[in-house]
Amino acid sequence: MEGPSTHTKLNPISMKRENKKLILRYLIERGQSSRMEIVRHTKLAQSAIWRIMNELVNEGLVQERGFTTGKRRKPVIYGPTRSFITSVVYNVEVLETLVAIGFLDGSWKVIERFPTPPNFELFKESVKMSFEKIIKEKTIRKDITKIVFSLPGMVNYEKKLLIFAPNLSWKNIDFQQEFVDLNMEVFVENDANLSLMAEQFFSQDVKRSKVAFFLYFGEGIGGAISVDGSIVRGKNSAAGEIGHVTFNGDKNEIESFLSISRLIDKVQKWIGNNDSPLEEKFQRLKRLWFIGQRDVKKILEDYLHHVAVVLRDLVYFLNPDVIILGGLINDIYETFGPYIRRELETITEKEILTGVVIRDSIFKEVPPSLVGGNVLVIENVLKTL
């Protein structure tokens, strides 16, 4: 008697669905394209491309953008629609929350910011007022548009649960339940994970990587790991939480050495004590470094040494293809890279560092987690197509 066949019969419906995802992803990542360009890129049959493109247009996911240039008959250019918003992203930091809207083509726009109240009930009220204004002014699609919260803490993505955000003292909060009266599905994710998702979506080196790590610099310190293109969350959603790894003693966590806000506190007397955002204070700190202010230089060199030690530990522990630095501050390596590299090379075997890319986030004007919030929804659209 023969055993079960080792060959799986191709399911035409599943094949069509996968082809549809392939085409829409190509358009989102490319921006726009003609149907013949899609044929050349995907190697799918021309008839299949024509049929699927008509479906995507009829479903309101793709729209005509114009025509190609040239003297001959000009093919129509298609691109992802911008007729509705895919996401409303609340990028929560300890001091400030940024509000942005995202679109299916991967673009985003910051539309509001407000101080993050330490009291969660006050935060809820701020979100509700903000969201009510947005849905009056913008077009949403109930089957696609999501509210996304990027949070500085441990998050159970599947349960939409904030486990703990120590710098906010928020604990065990079911975000879907808390915002149920907004009548929208809620996504909740850790800020570092979202940052790595954004890089993975837009950066070729992360796309090609087997292992990548995002070191998130905010008021605290976070981290995210991806392996073969998937975010590693771990058994209890704590994977990548490098800020809570002990360092230089049982009670000293990495966060106490690398937190940008703690660094700013140490140099407060030289940069001035005011209510300007952390990013502005960091820019003043950089200027003092460049002019060689002795006290600031010593504090910064100590800080950068600890950055190098953490990078060394990451290289030995994960041996990633790419390590990305970013968050609220997205030019640490651009500014201090030569110093960090020298420190790193004195404490790390050359062979272990070979080929490991260390760089800043590609996102300079906004926290990469904000971009990642919209990417999270786009990936959900593709997954459920």
C-alpha cells in the first residue's frame, strides 16, 4: 500500500491570493508602476496581472496615477490608493505623544502632538478627543483602518495588552477594551519592534538580513530582534528588551547607562534647564561636543564607551547582519560613529565585527516607530487580502 503523497496539490484560489499579495506589495514598495512593468518584475502571466489589477482597482486598493512618458502609446501607471487612511498612529513617549495618519502607499503625516499625561485616564481622554477630530476630517475604511499605539514598554501584541511601561507606570492595560467605544480595531506594539518593522519595510540591508537588531534610544532604552524577516517577541513578549539587562553590577541596568534623558540630566547645567524637547537638548549637547567643552566631552565619552560595550555584547550574542540605532534620536552614529567604532574595535575581535553593519535609522524627521505603526497595518492588509 502506498503512503501519502509528498506532493501538495496547488490550490488555484490560494495561488491567486498569493499573486494578489505579491502585486500589491510590489506597488506599495515601488510606489507606482505600469502593468507591463509588474509582468516583468513578477514573471506572472500578463492575463493574470490584468485580471488581478482590475480586482485591486475595483476593491479601492489601487488607483490610476497617470501615464508613462514617451512618444508611443502611453501605458497607464497604477499605484496604491490614498483615498482613505490606513492608520491613526499614537506614538507614545514618556513626555510627548505624536499623532500621525498613514496611507496604503507607506507614507505618513504627523498631524498633532500632546504632552503624555502620566495618568492613563487623562491619556484616554486626549486620544478620544484627537481621534474624534480625525474621523470628522479624514476618510477611513472600517475594514482596513486601524488605531495603532506605539508604546515604550513590554507589549503582548496578540492580546493588545500593555504588560508594563515602567517609565510611565502603566501596567496590564487592555487597549482594545479601554478604547472599545471608538469602534475601531486597535493594534498595540512596542516602539522598538515597530522601528525595526519600518526599517525592514523600507531598507534593503534589513530586508536581506538573516538577523537584525534595533537599539531604540528614547527616554529609556529598548531593543528589537528580527530573524529571517520576522520580529522575535519571545515567550512572554520580552525578547529584545535590552534596557533591562543588568550591566556592571546586579542592580545596574543598561537603561541607566544609555538613556538619553539621563545623559541630558548629567549635562543639564551646560545645556540649560528648560522645557524644550529631548531632541533639541541633544542638539545643544552635540554642539558642546564639537566645540570641545571639557566637562561635557568627558561625560559623553563615558556614555559612548557604554554604547560601544552594548554593541559588542550584541555582536557576540546575536552576531547580526545589521544593528540600527535610532528612536527619538536618529543621528547618534552619524555624529559619534568614529569614536564609537574606535571604542568597539578595542574591545571586540576584528573577525567578529567583519561585515556587521552599524548605522543610524533611515528616518530622521520622525521616530521610526511612528512609521512602523503604519507598516504594521499595511502588513495586516497584505496578510488578510
